[in-house]
Amino acid sequence: MVTVTSEFLQVWVATLMWPLTRILAFIAIAPIFNHRALPNNIKLGFGLVLTVAVIPAIPDIPPVSVFSMSGLLILMQQILIGMAMGFSLRIIFSAVELAGHAAGMTMGLGFAMFYDPQTQGQSTAIGQFLVVLSMLIFLSINGHLVVISTLLESFSTFPITAEPNFGLNPYKIALWGGKIFSAGLLISLPIITALLLANLALGILTRTAPQLNLFGIGFPITIALGFLLMMLALPYMMQPIQRLMHESMSFMQEIANPVMTAGPQTQ
């Protein structure tokens, strides 16, 4: 006769719940995986499949009760680790969206803003176009496979522990958040610069010929010029976006492996 004790059940629950918490926290933050077009049951099923796949390779889980204070601490640690890894990937897509937003506003498409259910905010058509393009680039370089592999490897390099200091560096993650502004500006800088020169030319033209209607000729010219510049700049945007994605995945691997991040600092 097989007897099941409460301790045995707690070990089973902890073995499933703590890895699942980290994976679901990552899925809730990371782009593509948290897309609103995917139903919640699909996301939950995907997280369960990954959890079941990684459970045999997880190191020994500390013998801590799930309902104790230490168990709650471990649960919060897994949420923070998963969200930090998803945040490192989210930064690049936010930078691309910021670049498209800046380019669209400079083109004069600010009146064409609409509600984006993914970010739950206002977004321009150019920003959404660049986000969809960056998602396709991410999938084309097998970024989703690298991200999933890094997430599963983090259970070996970043094991589940009850220690308060679990190796996550909030300051470094905050510095990585600055990539939203620097990378977004660099991606959109050629288009913004050309449109700024066009607006200066239009300003000089209307100053010399006041009878010209700036609003009548300005918007069509800037919008047409913006689309032309976007068409010419798209082939050259691929390489910077790919480089930023590789940097993002490398940073995610550094978060997942605190030993790797501590190595260069000791040299």
C-alpha cells in the first residue's frame, strides 16, 4: 500500500510551483510570448510544458514548506528572476517602438495615433510597423529558441535557493533600461534629422513667401518624405536591430548566470 504524507505532497508542489512561477513571470513580461493575441490558457499550457521539461534537470530544491515565510521568499525570488529576464528582452522592443514613435511624430502622423492593446497606450502606425518588423527579425534569427534555452539553463546557473542574497543586480538592470532611449534615438536619428532639415526648409520658404499655406503644403511634404526615408532606411535598420537583439540575449544570459557576470569584475 502506497502512503502519501504531507511532506511528500509539499515536495511535489514545491518542485512544480517554484519553477513554474519563474517561467510564467518571464512569459508575462517577455515580448512575443506575452502577446495579447495568445489566449491565457495557451500561455499557461506552454509554461507547464517548459516546467515539466526542466524539472528533471533542476538541482535539489531546498526542503522548505511552501506555506512558510521562507517559501514565500523563494516564490518572490522566482518572480523577480523571471521578470528581470523578460525585462531585459522587452527593452529592445520598447526601444524600436520609441524609434518608430519619434519618427512618426516628426513626420506629422501624431494625429493618426491609436490605442495599442499590447502596451495599453497610444502608439503611431510607424511604431507598430517597426515592432512587427522587429518581431519577425527576432523569429528569423531563432531568438525565441535562444531565449527559451537561456531560461531553462538559468535553473542550473541560478538555482532555486532560500538565501536572501540570490545574485540579482538591480542597478545593472536599471542601467540596461537606458537602452530604450539611446537605442531608440540611434535607430530613428537619420529619419528625424532629414525631416528636421525638411521642416527648416519649409519654415524658410513660408517666411520668404507668406502667402503659402504651411499647413496645406507642409503635412503632405513631410509625410511623403517620411515614407520615402523609411523605405530607404529599412535595409539599413536590420543590422542595428539584430545587434541590439544579440546584446539583449547576451544580457539575459548574464542575468541567468551570476558567475559569468562576476568573472570580468574580478579581473
